[in-house]
Amino acid sequence: MPELPELEVVREVLEREVTRRRIMGVDILRPTVVRDLTQEGFVEGLRGRAISGVWRRGKFIVLDLEAGRHLTINPMLAGRLQLAASGDKRLPRTALILRLDNGRELRYADRRDMGKVYLTDDLHTIPTWDEIGPDALDPALTLEVFRERLSRHRGEIKGILVNHRFVAGIGNAYADEICWHAQLYPFRRRPELTDEEIARLYHAMRDTLAEAIEQVRAQIGDEIHLKPREFLAVHNKGGAPCPRCGTPISQITARNRITSFCRQCQPGTLVRQ
């Protein structure tokens, strides 16, 4: 699943490379991923319009178009964007191609067909848009605001971190990384956390995501379809030594997701539900 660090770098690249470019053609190869919320027609509503800006909200990438229209991409579990020359090889299961006025193509591929690409004049018509909490790196999300928002939840730390209503942009991989950096057991419940542990969690969230953006930016360049994660400390590295203490990393499946953590640095007991 693309998460905040990858999508922030995607935003940076697209803002630099496609802003002020005009969409000359649209090819829909897998209609199940596109949603026309304008009633004008997906192709007709895109063709000929210039891209005026690119921004991100949580895990959504938004391309602003002329006349207040938006092309909004929610990649979900397996969606990827590709910026390529027209003759370059397509990613498997490419679903949508935007042909730009400089001869390049912006493509969306999704090996699971779970993501969606919305064309809309009103962002509030997009499913889940109005449910999204503040971005995990929003400057307005201070420690005090974080504490207040966290107090509304009573569940497990990891489950809260991946809840887009709490904060936006964090998925399974970076929730593992944040908990490891904070030295907190991912299945600890929120009411058990001390004030000091909440502060550790907040600063681990901010630092982990900011450092990951730097790593992703350095590794992918303009190849926005890549998702480098070799630099992660624990996620999906079961059995490898913990970078902090050397204990083999534990990896379990619980709550319908894989969780990776260090039993030495992040002690705790999972209560099965």
C-alpha cells in the first residue's frame, strides 16, 4: 500500500513535471477503476483541460484542472502512478493513461483493481473524503492536538495510527515503523499510555515519516511507480536482527494484517479477540 512518504514524493514529482501540462488524450483500459462524478463523461471531462496544480491529502493525490475540476486518485492497496514517454513499457494492469501535450504519459496501474480515480467538480462527493483527519505531517497537528485526538480512541496503538479518521497518511508499514521508533508495543491500548509515551509516539510519527520521505526521494527520482522500503527498520523483516538491540524481529498476523516488531524493545502481550 502506498503511504504518506511515497505519495508525498509522488506529489512533488507530479507538481514539477505535469503542472501546466494539457491533457490531449485519455485511454481507459480498465473501466472498473474510474469514477465520473461530473455526469459529463470521464474522457470528455478530461480531454483538453490543463493541470493547474497537484496536491495530496492523506493517501489521495489530487490533480487540479481548469475551471475548478479535480482528478483525484486513491491508490488503496496496490495502485501506482507511472510518468513515462509514450513508447515506454507499461506497468502490468495499467488502467488509465493521460496523454499530455509534451508527449509524455501519466499512467495509473493497479494489480488488484481496488484503487479508484475520481473525476469531480466537488471533492466532498468522493467516498471517505469528509472522514479524513489531519495529515500526519500537518504543521497544525501539534503534540497538544495529537493528544486530544488520541484521547477519543480506546483501541490498540497500531489500529489507531492506521485509522484515517485519526490522522491521514499512515498504513500498515509505517505504523510498524512508528511503533518501533517509539519503543511501544503495537497492541498496547491507548488508555494504558502515559503522557511521556504519547509524546514519544507523536515525535516518532513525525520523525519516521519525515526521514522516510528523504529516503524515498533519494531512491526513486522521477520513477514514481517504485516503492522502496529496504531502508525500513522492522516492517516485513521477520527474523532479521532488530537494528536497535539485535533481537530477531517478530512478525505475526493479527487483526487481519501483518505486524512486525521487536519483543525486546517493544515488550507486551497480545490479547486475542
